Amino acid sequence: MDNQIVDLYLNDPKVKKDWQAFLTSLNITNFAANEVDQIDYTIGIYNGDDLVATGSVAGNVLKYIGVCNKGVTNGSRFNAIVSELVNRQFAQHVYHLFVFTKLKYSESFQHIGFSELAHSDEAAFLETGSPDVNDFLAEIPRVDDQNDKQVAGIVMNANPFTRGHRYLVEQAASQNDLVYVFVVNTDASLFTTTERFQLVQAGTADLDNVIVVDGGDYMVSYATFPAYFLASPDQVVTYQTTLDARIFRNVIAPALNIKTRYVGSEPLSRTTNIYNEVLNRELPPAVQVKVIDRTQTLTSDQQVITATQVRQFIKNGELSSLSDFVPETTAQFIQNHLTPLQKRIQEGMNIDGN
Amino acid sequence: MEIKETAVAGTLESSDIQIMISKAATGIQIDLQSDVEKQFGDQIRKVITTTLNNLDVTAAKVKAVDKGALDCVIKARTIAAVQRASQTTDQPAWEVL
């Protein structure tokens, strides 16, 4: 029968081989383990013995969608595949979905109810369902006459919140009427999202003009910027950060009247360093990028403050120099939760990334 | 009927319409995407709104992706989505059909 959708089980080597060969014929060629391993399930349509359409889901992101239109109405198989994926996700109560695709396919997705958040020369990033970006923006607290105020934004993972983060927020707060601190929402770090959020709130509680906000799915999330959480080649990082930066520039910043984005200089992390370069290229002139020199906040023995180092201290249980690196609120939390944190590290949580 | 959770009915295939209903504070808000929006947009909105009124839904956010559905299909999908969203699928609203 036409458009009969079946499940593809990629752990069957023959199925996986056919699937890869089909996608490769459509110019989708990235089958790196860190991409493929995240797939929750894959579906397909066969015409006789030939695979003619496929699509996969990883969390709330649609992936590896490929369709051959030979002999059928243009788009019918595409609609069937995406429709099935969307309905299956909805049935699991995942009502908010994203897709990364080549720019030329953006329109096909827009035809079936996706809306584009950003695109670069080669790629586009779209969402569908609810709550969407407008709902996200509507829930962010605002102040009176915000459009006449000087507003800045900072995005941080804060794993955990250090004196370096504190310095960055202080600088921004002293130079602006209002500062939004967006905390990365993806839960893929040693400190959970709730813990990171609370530590940022506690560490900035004395600064009246700082609002701490959940970064949602739109700022350095697993959806927009997976390479932040997974080791990836430079080219992939650049491509993802470009989209991430454009969402900030085109969607987030105008809605909140953010005119400046503050970032810390990044001598030590390659991924974040590329991210900063891309921000510098993409955000101005709409949004200025201010790089705050990290060496302004050295510890008493001249070390650069990094959260990576703090995580190392936790692993080794060396808490003596902790207060050089983190504010009192974070230090207190670490002291009170040392055992569970160490247990997470023992259970395999990677602490060398971001 | 009160919308308690987000729910969906329908597909994105030709001649169908996908209706997603979620909670809203007040009023009915319809976000319609259709290739025939220009010709039939008002009519599609009207069918959705009338169906919601018949079901006593006063506050809802509706996202509709139309692929050329006829009125009867739009009505059926709307009813199904509302019954799912209001967790009343076990009590079909016959009088509205």
C-alpha cells in the first residue's frame, strides 16, 4: 500500500545499512556516533523492497528526514513522515518540536505548520507546537518603560556559579539599567538545571537590576547548540552557534529591548571561544557584544577562575581554596552537597566539558 | 468544556487538518496555517470557532495546520481535539455532532 509507515529498527545491521545508504543518496552523510546514538526511534516508508522515506526523533528534535518523491505527488511522503513523527511525539505529550534542516527545505516544513526561528546560508532551525517562542517571551518578567531603558543580556550555564560569573554580572549591572541572566536550561551538566538556576539567583540576589531567567529551548540548549554538550568538530560548532546567535539577535533581543550582550573572554574552552567569535560576527550592530576580560578576576594566587576547576575540586574533595573561586552561596551549597555531587561524578558525569 | 491539557487531532496529510488545542486565560485565539488561507481562511476559522462555542469552550489557544480539509473534517478534528484536551473522550458530545 502507498505510504504505509513502518518502524525501522536501526540496531538491525541490515536495516541500518539500507537507511544509511538511502540518506547518503540524498546527501545526508553525518552518521557520527554522537548524532545517531541520540535517536529515540526511526520510521520509514517502503516501496516494494526499497526505502523511499524516513525520519527520526531525538528528544524534541526531528532528525534524519529524507524523502524520495519519484513516482508520487511531491510532498505527500514528506507530509506523511513528518505527520507521523509529530503525532507520535504529541501522543507522548511532547507538544513542542524542533527541526534543523537545510535551508532549501525550510519552506517544506513551514507548509506543515513549522515556523522558522533563524536560518544561516546553509541551515534553518524551525519549531512547531506549543508553547512556542512567543509564549516563552511572554513569560519573561519585564520592568516599566523597558523600551526606554538600557538592557543587557548574559547567557550562562554556570556549572556552578563562580566569582567569574559574578564579576561578569556585576560589570553588566553597573553599566545598564537592567540585566537579564539567562541560565542554560539543558540538564546535561554536573549541577542540575534547578541547582544552577538557584545558585545564579542566590549569587546575584543583592543586585537589584538583575533578572535571572530560564534560557528555555532557545539559548544554548540541546536543541539549538548540541555541540556545547557533545565534543564536536569546529565546523559543527560554528554552524550551530551561528543559528543560536541569530535567534538571540532576531527573536530574543528585540522582544526584550536587549542592546548589549556580555560574554567572558575565553582563554580555556575551545567551544566557548568559537561561540564568542561567532557572537561577535553575528550580533552587531543590532546587539553590541561586550567581552569582559576574565583575567580581571584572578584568585589570590593568580589562577584564572573557571567552573571546570571548581568541578575538579569537587571531584578530589579539595574544598580549601573553594572560596577563592566561588561566592559564599555556591561554596555553601557545595559543602552541603559534596557527597551527592561526587557520586554523580563517579557515576560517569563528564566534568571536563562545559 | 474546560481545556485541561494540550491535545491534538488530525494529520498533516492532504485533505486533513491538524488541530492543536492548549490552555488559555481568556478568549479563543486561532493561529491558522493554510495554503488556501486567502480563499477559505475566514470560513475555516468560523467552523473552528462555532464548533468550540457549541462545545462551551470559552478559553483556548488553537493552532491549526490545514491541508485543504472540508468543513466536516475541520469540525470532526476540532471536536476530537477538544474532547482530548478536556479529558472527556469517554463522554462523546453527541449533541454537537
